[in-house]
Amino acid sequence: MSADISEDQSALRDGAERFAADVFGPANLRDLRDAPDGANPDAMARAAQDGWLSILVTEEYGGAGQDVFAAALVCQAFGAHLSNIPAAPAMAALAAVAQVPHWREQQAFRDAMEGKATILPALAGLNTVASELKGADQGGLVCSRSAGGAAFVNGVRKLVHAGGAVDFFLVEVDDAAGAMLALVRRDYPGLRVETRRTVDGGSLTDLHFENCVFGGGDIVFESIESRRIAASTRTTLNVLLAAELAGLMETAIERTLEHLRTREQFGRPLGSFQALQFRMADVHMQMSLSRALTFETARLASEASASAGTTAAAAFAKAAEAAITATRTMIQMHGAMGFTDEHDAGLYLKRATTLANAYGTAAGHRKTVAAQTLGHDEAAPIRFREDTEEDAKFRSEVRTWLDANLPDRLRNLPTRPSPQDAEMWHKKLYERGWVAPAWPKQYGGMEATIPERIILIDELANAGAPEISGQALGHLGPILQRFGTPEQKAQHLPGMISGEVLWCQGYSEPSSGSDLASLRTRAVRDGDDFIINGQKIWTTWGHYADWMFCLVRTNPDVKKQAGITFILIDMKTPGITPRGIRTITGEDEFAEVFFDDVRVPVANVVGEIDNGWTVATALLEQERLNGSNPQKAGHLLGKTKRAARHSGMIDDPAFRDRLVRAEIDYVALCATYAQIVRTTEKDIRTNADYAFAKLIAAELQQEICELMVEALGAEGAITGSLDLGAENRTIDRLYPGITYLQNRRATIYGGTSEVQRLLMSRRVLGLK
């Protein structure tokens, strides 16, 4: 994420890191055990005095005037150092209070800004499990009004986080007259505060109201204004808590990795055991997904996006479960020492457990997301960038064109189209100028902006457009543009973009799949040619292709990667024999290709002889970037929701929760992809990040397909199509059995999931 922030934001984060390192940490969290009411007033006062708690208050009223994204960076830093103060709720509450003119004039606001008092939110439905499950405010507050407008409040607002030593509570009450917000001091007449301790040393508080009179400057009566402030406070709070959990789990994971790198068992480091490597890779992936979703949501909240509230609920739900998993794993990986009070591992689990349940559970937030998303056929009607007027015009143009030009018979195919249909659709997109949105115009591409690319991906998926071959456009084309000679570019790029030349990829061999560097196909120099002998396999459309880009071994006397060359081969060259291979879906998609003394010009080498591994890994980065695109998962998710409504499974609570989990993972994948696209645009290439995103996308596709089959029961195994009706303009036919089988390939191509986990554990996590 460091590539996505400005210099000012980076400086702000560094300042928060220094403050947190000085004020917080495991020792301070241990000290909190003996603190009365589980409070740390000195740390709260310092945080307020240094301006951290008022970061969202405008400069006009004495704050820093920062946005939610900046506040999230601060909370992330606090979490990384095991903060033991309720910074996130205090920031959200101060921002809410600052929106009300007569509250800004009160001493409570001034004291909170100066660190002399604390204000925390006690909003309806924010702290209780029952409200999440039953969809009502189970805080039990009942309001009646006098003729003069005073409000009499009775009942209990339960489980207010960190309320043990709070001076003021921001209370929300619904009554017949509408919503009401009140700023209530701790010793308010008729209010009794009952406090209990939490496992991290903090507190939970129940607020008992007994004929408590709200009136005058304490309250905001306007229903619309009160609801707006309460909603924005919930959104902000969810984002900031997710950011704090992100920081906490980052530190927990890093400390666990350091232990695995240095602790030895059976004569070698713990981190060398593959089972532990894979487990840490999974924990890292969940943290990375959560972090991406959190900070992309923070951007939405900073822009006051209409979808920020739903996305914030998704971000908190994801962060809560990821943090619990990370801290439980920390204890497990440390073994017996992790279960001792002397070790810090327990502190991370305790803090994560408290924060993950402080303002609603993950299950409750998933219910919020479900209410907003499961009624839509399109996956998660949430975008991490709102369409501008120009974008909306382009989206409408794309949608209209697809309606008129995409044949019905090619919509929502469960497998690749035939090579003939793929060529036809490729040429239609080419004629419209949309076949290569990322290519520069000098090579015939669209040179589209990021929003235009995303819109094209969205609308092609929503229309159920068929998959065209990505070997040329997505893989080889960008590589030739980067490494190819002028002659190679002139010869090959025009045919790629027009669709007149079909390409295939010659990488895998019978004994070299994921271990690509072990390939054996030999190329021996003979004057201006190479003579190639060997075999390639699992080659998509290898028996239909006009050309192949291929890896061959040109030097057998050096280490595996050093003697490989990247070369282009005309498939009509004598000595080449392809044979189709039928897949489990019944398609002859694959081929094996035999080379028997095939003569290929040296001029066809891309890059340098014996240095083809550099080209190959660059291409794999591009392949994994394309593979991490959420388009396929989103399309499948839309189909699965239609299938669940068709069968009635959408109303089953257990299935519904699993479906919304997949929806949240899809939204998190979209956030991750948005960040990868930005770093790619800045030419920051991180192969391991692509591997991580590709792995998540592939496994999510398979998970969604499994949900689809489960939703349909016996119908999920049929090979034909299901007619789901014409309610939606695109998702009207479904091939559940074939779709399920086809997506088993997702975790194989481009490197299997197991290889990606190994790559991640070694290159990212440093486990050897």
C-alpha cells in the first residue's frame, strides 16, 4: 500500500508510528490490567493534545482537517503498537460532535479536543449482538416527549466499548417523532453507569437511563440530520477499527514469522516446514485482502461515496475474522511459550478479540452487507470509484453497443468459445477499437484510462461476453512491446490486435509444469537457425494456433534458469505435430505439441539468448495480473445469486451467510486489484503480489462455483442449461455442471495454488 499514499500521508503515518511506539506497546497493555475502569487517561490525554483524536475535525474548529483515509493510517499505526486506548471511536465521536453547531460551543467539545475529557459513541444497534440478529435496537431505550419538546428516556444501552472512564456519551434514540442524538455526560441526572472488564484490560459499559430528560443543547432533534450523523459515524468507526485491526495483525504476523525463521526444531528452522509455510501464506493472504478492502473503503468514505457504509461493514467483518485468525495462529506457532502470560502472543489475541466484537460482530456486519448486496444480480453493486459524468457516458455507450453486437448464442458460455467464435468476437471488438484497452495507440490499442478499462471489464462481464484468447493480447503483446525488436513488433503486433493470427503458449512439458525451469525441449544453434526437439503439453489451442511463443533450453551446462531462451515459432514449420487433448468438460481445449528437428530463425528470439527466464517471468507477472482480475468471480457470483433465488436457497440463513462471505471476499479482491492496477501504472512490479492476488481470485471462483452447485441441488450436476428467466438482461441461462468443472482449472494455470503459496512464503514471508 506504500505506493498508494502521498508524501504528506506517509509523513503523517510515520509521525503516528513514532507516537504509538513511545506511548503504547505490550508493557503498557499489561499495566492496564491494574488501571481503574480499564482506562488509560494519560495516553488518551497525550493523543488528544497531540491532535491525533481530532484528526477528522476541520482546522476551523481546532482539528487537523484530515480525511478518513489519513485517520485510517493513524489507526493502523496505533494498532501495530498494540494501542490500549479507544482511539478509533474517539476520532469518530469527535468528528460527529463537530458537525453540530451548538455542540461545538459546549465545554465538552473543547475539553475533548484538549484531552481533558473523552467522548465515545453509544449509538443504537452499535454494540449489541441481538440488534444484529433481529434487525432492531435491542438497547432497550424508550423515549416519550412532553408538550414542551423534552424527551424522557428509559431503558438500557448495553455494551458500550471502553466506557469505564468516559466523560460523555454520544447516544442515539429512535422514537415516534424520529431519530434523536444526545451528548450525555457521565453524571447526567437519571443515568447510571455499570462497567465490566474485558480480556484486554479494557471495559464494557451498560448505560441505564431512568426518567432521563434530554433537552436543550444536549440533543439534536432533526430526524434527517441525526440519522446522517449517526450513519457517517458508524461508517467512520468501522473503517478505523478495521485499520487498527490491520496494524495489529501485521505486527502479530511479522513477530510470528521472525519466530519461524529463527526457532529450530529437528535441526532446522520451523519456517522450513512446508505445512507451516502454507499456513502462514494463508494468514498473510487474509491480512492482505482485509487491508486492501479497509483502505480502499477509507478512500470511499473520504469521498462521501454512497456505497461507503456497506463497504465499511464488509471491511470490518473481514478485518475482525482475519485478525482473530492471525493472532490465534501466532499463539499456535509459538507453541507452549505462546500460551504463557510472559509472552506477548496472548496480548495480541486478547486485543483482537475485544476489538473484533466491540461494535458489533462480524456476523452482524455480514448481515448488513447481505441486505444491500444479495438482492442484486450483479456482484456487489459497489465500485471503488464513482463514475464521473464522462465515465457514465462511456459505460452507457459500452452497454448499448454490447446489447446490439453480442450474439445471444455467445452469452454466458460455460467454457471457452470455439476458436472460430472467439475470432469473430475478437474482430468485432477490434473494429470497435476496444479489443486491447491497455495497449498504446502506436500499436493499435485503445490506450484507455484506468476508469475506461474497469468499465469495459465490468460491462463485458455483465453482458456474459465470451472469453477471447489472452495469449496474444494479454501475455505476449505486452512482452513484445517491452522486449521485442522493431522487426518483431512490426511483424507480429498487427496480427495480434486484429485477431487474424492465433497464438499459443509453449511452456509446460510432461515433466515440467509448475517447475518450469526444469524444461527439456532443446534448441541447438545451427548458423542463423535453432534446431528444436522436444515436446510441449497442456497448450491451449495449440492444435489451432498459427504461432507459438515458446521456452527452450539453449544451454544445458548452466543452472536451470540461466540456459533458457524465449523464442517465437511459426506452427506451420515442418517437424511440428500437434495433437488435441480433451478436458473434463468435453472440450478439446488443450494440445500436446511435438518438435522433431524444427528449424527456427535466431531472429525469432525475444530478448537475449540464454536469458529467456527474464522474459518468461515478466510474462508470468502479466498472466497473474490478468488472472487476479475480479471479472470472472463477479460474473460467477451474479449467476450464483440468481441460482439461489431460483431454488429458494437464498432464504436459508446458513447458505446466505456463506454467500455473503463470498461477496465480501469478492469486494476485497476488487479492492486488491484496484491497488495492483495503481502500482502497475507506477511501474512497481511485485511478482509475489501478483501471485497472491491470482491465487485468491482462482480459489474464490471455485468457492463460488461450489455455492452455485449447492444452491441448485440435483440440478447443479446437469450438463445442459437452466433457464433462469428473463428478469435480468444478461444472466438468463446457466450451465451449472460444466461451469463447475471448467473452473477447476483456475487453481492450476499460471502456476498451481500450491506453487503460489510456496512462492509467497519464500519471497514475501522469508521462510526458506
